[in-house]
Amino acid sequence: MYSPSSTPNRIQQGFTLIELIVGIVVLSISLAIVSTLIAPAEEKSADNVLQIKASELGQSMMNDITSRAFDHNSDMSGGLVRCGEPADGSNDCTAEADFGPETGETSRSQYNDVDDFDEFEDLVNSTGADLDGGYSEFNIHVSVIYAGADLGLANDLAKRITVTVTTPLGTAIEFTSHKANF
């Protein structure tokens, strides 16, 4: 018959409270070290995706701007009449100080020449509708200046368009193109 007094005393095995605390501290320190190594890599991988989105946004904006006429005083269908011609001043190009939308051009869809976009910062598409929510944290800035000298031309024969897109992580990506007066 089985009697509890007939079994030998067993020694209980396990962890003491001190051993558990030391184990938790060691585990915490090792997790902290691992997380500091993973976090920068994760941020960089997110920045790559944001840079691709910024590139798409900047290229789209640049395509829209360069598809417009060189100047408000140029032939809008392209070719026959350029601002600055004839040389008697009757059809001067827009002064750089006057860049920006002309009177009555209240939205991007009404812009008809490249300098209308100077200082443009709205996150809207070419019809004036808001962009997809995935771009809500991006910033965009457009600047337009005369820069014919960049291309070996008279200064007022070309405009340099610079589109700067800033990602939510603060990475600024610049796109530059020229629009010539011919």
C-alpha cells in the first residue's frame, strides 16, 4: 500500500526570485539593443517608399507645368507668336517680379503658362481636386525664374522651373527643368 511517508523527500527545483529578476533585466537589455539596431533600418525602408511617392508627385507636377505655354504673352497654341517679339516692346514677356497667377486665375486648372506656378504649394491635382490621402503629409513648392543663361541663351529666353517635394520624414527632393521661349 502507498503511504506518503514511504516516499523519499524530493528537492524542489526552480528559479529563485533573484534569478527571475536578473533574467528579466538581461532580457530587457538585449531587447533594447536589438530594437535600436532595427529602428533605423525600418525608418530607412519607409523613407525609400516615401521618396518614390515624392518622385511620382514631383514628376507629375513637372509634366503639368512644362505642358503649359512659356509666357502669358506667347501664342498659347505654340509657335507663331513669342513674347519679346517684335522687339519694339509691344509684346514684352512677363517681368519676373510679376510671376504667379494672372488676375482671374484662381485655381491650378486655370493656369495657362509656366510662371503661373511660381510659389505654388497646394496639394491638388490638375483639375483642382485634393490629392489622394496618401500624400497628405507631403509638402510641395514650385519656383520659376528666368534662367536662359543656364542654357547659353539670353536670360529671358528660358525659365527654370524647380519643384521641391518634401516627404513626411523631412527628405526634400528637387526636380528642375527649363522651358524655352521657342
